Amino acid sequence: MGNPGSLQYSARVQRPADVALPQADVLPRITVLLVTDAPLLRDGLGQMLANVRSIDVVGTAAELGDALVAVATLSPAVVLLDMSTARCVEIARALRALAPAIGIVAFALDLSDDDQLVCVEAGITGFVSRNGGVRELVDAARCVARGDAVCTPQAVAAAFRRLVELSANRVTTAADGAQPLSARELEIVELIDSGLTNKEIAKRLSIGVATVKNHVHHILEKLNVSTRGEAAARLRETSARLPSLAPARIGRPEYTSAPDSRA
């Protein structure tokens, strides 16, 4: 294939019948774009997927710009996104904005519930863990191509909790004109106010740095501010007027009522 990092278009290859999935001939063909910054994975996984009769790998991309060009020019039904790729969440968000109907499957996942929720918010509708294989990836691609979602039970539960949080604080934030912050976002703003960096916040909350950055991005948008310091000041001001918005003590487990021995 071409130079690493460049947008690549796949040539039609002979697909041996003995490696095709069972009953593949009766399944609708799905056009797929593979996004990963690992050249070996682009070549190896791309070839394996090309041997599945119902899958057309129309191209590969290594980074955000290439992925946007590929989606705009090739119109794939599904994007398979390697979650070890740099700026993977940003890529998902940009692809969803460009092509709202596209299916996005994240693979090679080893994420916390909170990380998976960030992925859902970015527009990812299918998940395949690090322990999954090509068959699971193909099955997920078929599901999202039909408009269905493939999520872990934990991700679904996290999404429901997020909806409950948004509903609970919508009234209190409406008085300030800001969009509601989730419990996690409130935690992060408090840590920002304490002077912690994104890396330190990620370590404190046991989540990925990319997840923290995504939360900060949402916080700035919701509070209509442009810097972390302004977000912290805005929350202090709002909390003084609306005590119900005061963040909980950091370290307290979310969604439980059990006392925290570290408090």
C-alpha cells in the first residue's frame, strides 16, 4: 500500500470462497472505511476484511484530514475506527458532523464506562473490545449499517445515568443561562479550580487524558467561556448563587450512597 499516513483506496481483490463468512452471498454488501494510524493494522486488517464477501473496504485513512476526505469522496456506510489512533474521539465527532447517517464502530477498546460514554457522545454507535476478532467487527459493522447500536451493558447504563443527571440539573442551570453540566463535568471543573492539569485530573479520576480533554471541551462550550480558568470562575460564581450546583467532594464514588472512608 502507499506511504503511511496517506489516504488509500483499495483495489478490488479476489475473495476466496473458503474464507468468506457463512451465507455471506445473501447478505447486503457494506462499504467500509478503515481508520487507524498503524500501517500494519491497515494492511493486515484491511486484507482480512476484503476476504469477507459482504464487505467492501473502499479505503483506509490514518488521521483526521484523510478520514474526512475519504468519507466525503467515497461515502462509506460504516467507518471502523481504531481507538488507539491519535485524536480518535475528535475523529469520530468530526465524521459524525460531516455525515450524520454514517455508522461508526470503535474497535480495540479497553475503556472505562466513562470513556465509553464519551465515545457515545462523539457519535460512535458500535463497540468491539480488544478481545474481539474480525467476525465481531463484521457483525458490528452490519448492525450499525442497519441503524442499530452495538454497546456494552455498562455503556448503556452510563448513558441512562447521564440522561438522569442532565434532567436533574437542567432547572438549576437554566437560571444562569448556561447549559447543564454532568456530575463528572462538575467534578472536573472543581479539579481545574484546584489547579490540576488534564493529566493530573485523569490520574485522580482514573480515566484517560483524552476523556478529560473531551469533558473540558464540552464544559467550555456549555458555559460559553474560552479558558479553563473562566470555567472555574463561572462555576464558583454560579455555585454561590445556586448552592445545589456545588460539586461533590472529589473521591466520592458516583451514583452510590455508601459513605466514603477517604472523605
